[in-house]
Amino acid sequence: MNSLDHGKPLIVEWVRDINPTSIVDVGAGAGTYYNLLSHHLDASWTAVEIWAPFVRDYNLTGRYDRVVIGDSSWVDWSLLAADLVVFGDVLEHMTFEQAVWTWNRARAHASWLIASLPVIEWPQGEVDGNPFETHVHTWSTVGVLESLPGIVAHHVEGDIGVFLAKGV
């Protein structure tokens, strides 16, 4: 199940209110968040994708203005400064420490951040040979609220939490 099954209307509403002109889609994958949001606003889009085959498989260079292939924990966030950073279905694929580190680095270069992730135990291993699909950390709503700074709104529906945070 994709987190958008639950959080779609809320994410669209938040993004319309923010009205960003630049968006970084972390873990762009198939371009789900680009597909959901791009027709609602006029913005430049950057994809950050760790699994290089997705760039070709999902034609990311044909949809995004810029594609960065690499680990979002170690990219130069000063070069990715944006109005909005979307962590859609990403943070559960990192260790707790790596997720907090990446969140804080991105937050220092973003006006707003959105995270969407399972807030229950949701075991998952490799998918189609992609080891980065493995769920490494189990988040809870309280864990997100206590560990990821800047959250100003959130919504949990079923197994998925959607969180809006202000950058620094």
C-alpha cells in the first residue's frame, strides 16, 4: 500500500497552501508525488533517487527538471535548497539516526517539508532486486513527533502518518 492511499487530499491541500516554486522529491521512485502534485502548481522539480535504475524505468529525466542520483543522507543540501522537500515513503527505509540526520540537513535548506510514512510495524525486504526498498526502522506517530523537529501539522489515517514541518 502506498501512503498516498490515505494522505492524498491532505498533501494536495498543504501544497496548495504553501504554493512552492521549487520542490525536492526525495526518493522519487516512480514519480508518485510529482504525478500527484505537479499539475496543481507551477514549480521546478528535483528528484533525488538512490536507485539508479528507477531513473530510466520511470523516465524521471523526462518529468523532473533535475535528477540527482544518490543517497539523500549525503547529498549537498545547500545545492538542493527548495520551498518544499517531500519525503514520501522514504524515512522508513533508513535507520533512525540516518532519517533524523537527513531530515535535519534537508530542513536547514527548505522552507517546508512533508513526510509520509507508515507509523506501524510494516516489514518489507528488497523489491525487484532493489535493496533500498527494505524497511529498516519502524516509526510511530509519537516517534515522528518527538524526533523530527519543526512539525506543525500531522494526520494519521490507518497505518500512514502524514507530517508537515516548517524549515529553519
